[in-house]
Amino acid sequence: MDKKQVFGRRFKEIRKKFGYTQDKMAEIAGIEPQSISKIESGKNFPLLSNLEKIANNLEINLEDFFCYEHKYSEDELRNDLNDIFDKLSHDDKERLLRIARTLLI
């Protein structure tokens, strides 16, 4: 999952938490509803000015959009972990293994 997709998922979580439709979020930001769809699907990032409008209207911090605490599916977890693992040096892979083993205790 790339950064736009992760951001889009978080954006959608926030929208649904407040019970807003894509149309309502678009109205708040002063943009087209299709733009909200593209953000949520991971095709586009929003402009910072639009994100600020939404955050202010929802009375949340701008940082809340970047707090990625959503749940991953098993496949997403596996894929993301494999991508990270492949980029690590041998020493870091060994360190990661030691960390993972402590989680099993």
C-alpha cells in the first residue's frame, strides 16, 4: 500500500466517523465530490488548504489525518512487512527477528 492509499484510508475513516458523505466533505472543502473520491481511493492527495478547512470544520487537529492507526487485513500486513523486510540489511533483519520473538513471549 503506498502513501496515498494509506492517507486515503485514514481520510475515509475520519469522514465516516463524523457521519459525513463525500458530498458533504467536498462542500466543506469547496471542491468537487470526485476529488474526495480520488483522495479516498489513493489517487490524489488533498491540497493542504482544503485539508485545513476540513479539519477546522470538524474541530480536529490537522495531525489527525496523519495518525494511521487503522486496521490492516492479513494480506496487507504480510505485503507491507515483506516490503519492509526486503529493504533491510542482514543485520537489521536479525534485529527484527529478535524483536519479533520477544512479542511471542
